[in-house]
Amino acid sequence: MLLLMRRASILVFLLLSASLLAIPGSFAGASPAQREAAASQADPDISIEFELGAGQGLRAQLETYADTVTLTILGHHQYVSYQVKGELSPSGLVAKFGQLGEVSVTFSPTKTISSQQPPKGCKKDEASTDREGIFSGTIKLTGEREYVRLDATEAKGEMVVMPNWHCGSRKGKNVVPSPPVVTHRASTSKEDVATLKASSRVSGGGFSAAAVRGPKGRNYTFFAGGLSEHRESMKIFRLAALSAPTSTFLFNHAKGTASVHPPWPFRGSASFKRRRKGPPAWRGSLKVALLGADPIALTGPGYRASLVRDFPGD
């Protein structure tokens, strides 16, 4: 569907970053079990997405899966996702983001992108539809420390409605689209790939560096750092993520060492060293600047780190 295709890049980016960080309770897509449960409900499965400007170089994107609503504020290498349970119907959406704000909108379709009738052997249920339109009502969010102020009455977006067709032995289950899968197929040896992870269950912070040193200078270096929080029935995931030059992440699997000094919004540096006895050493001054929060330290007491010969998606 067009909605799924269009949002794939940001979904893949955030999901990859969350998996890299391995932060407990961080932003993540629906699991296969959740997709199965969503498909077996009597009500139709509804997916909503819309975007709008948020001022100061920021933009906002709202998207849903089942009854989970995720409102993401996107900046330059900095992101914040607020995730709550909401009320969805073919007529609109209601979601409360605690004291930060709410989204309460009705949907007025303006264009049908696609429509699919039930397969043969199913009862004459309603068609599955993908429609563009206007979401109108209340769209408000004031970010922590007022880093963002959303106050809009309408947004252009898209709604996909997938009824649960009654198809005999198939028990009326819809085929729910799976999130895109990120794969990396560069022809490299295990010495040419590395993922360095560090996370703290105490602070909820996490950091990761991933690299591929490919043939003919096809090198990739990716950094992600963030913080996971729970507040007022919300999951909040603050993230900084970017690609960077090869020289910012150096590693030696044979010696069990690595060093990082990523660019802004990170600052400082850190080093990793595997030890014969005890956990690996993870030391340095590395911090990351996050939207709506103080910069957080990505080293220090409570952090555990690892270095592996792997790259996400291999």
C-alpha cells in the first residue's frame, strides 16, 4: 500500500536505531503475535498517517498500528517518539498524550488510492480501502521544555481500513502487512563488520555504533544514542542517529578494542576494551544531546558494553 511504502524510510530508520540501542522498552514496531492478534479482532484494522510542520526546523509525523498511536517529532539527527494507546475508527482518531497534549480528529476522505474487494469464498463484506483525506479537529502537543509546540486544526494524511473478512476456514483473518525488513548484503568478511553496543538499565540510556568496511571504499558507519522513558502511560523514546565518516569508529576484533568519537549531536569520545576477567571496559566522556531533555552520559556506572562481528540486518 502507498501509505506503507511512503513511511518505510522513517520506520526502518527508527526500528533499526531502536534495535541497535537495545534499550529496555524502547520504540519498536508490532511483533508477529501482535499483528496476528490485530488481524483476529472483529473490528477492522485501521492504519493512519499524517505529517505537519512543527516550527523551528522540526516536523511531526503521526502513525498508528492496531490501537497504538506514535507521534514522532523529527529534527536534524534528533527525534522523539511518544507512544500511547488510542481510539481508532473509520471516522477518525482520539489519543491522549498526558499533560503534553492530545490528538482528536475526524477523517474526511478526498481521494481513494486503492480499493480491494474480499477474495472469492468470503462473504460480501466491505472492501479494504486506502484513502487520502483531511484530518480535522485538535492536534496539540507541547514538548518538554517547550522544544516544540504543535497547535493545528487539520492535517493532510492517509487512512487504510482493512475489514476482517469472513472467509470460512481462514477464520476471517486479514493478511496484515509486515514492517519492512532491512537487509545488508555487502560482500565483506567478518573482520570488516562491527557493532558496538552500550546500554544502562539504570538510566535507560543506550548507545550503538555499527560499521561495514566494504570493497572499493564502500564503507558505512552509523551511530545511535538515546533514552527510553515511561510517563503518564506513555512510552517516550528520545533518539539521536546519523551516519558518519569511517574515522569516527575504529575497531580491532583481534585485540578486542574499539574507539568512537561521533559528530554532533554527540560530543566527547569513548573506548572499549575486552578483558580476560570481568566485563569489558567502557570508558570516556561520550554524551548525546536530546530534544526535550538534558544531554545524557553514555558511559559510566551502570553501563555494559559489547563488541561483535556483525551488522544489523545481516
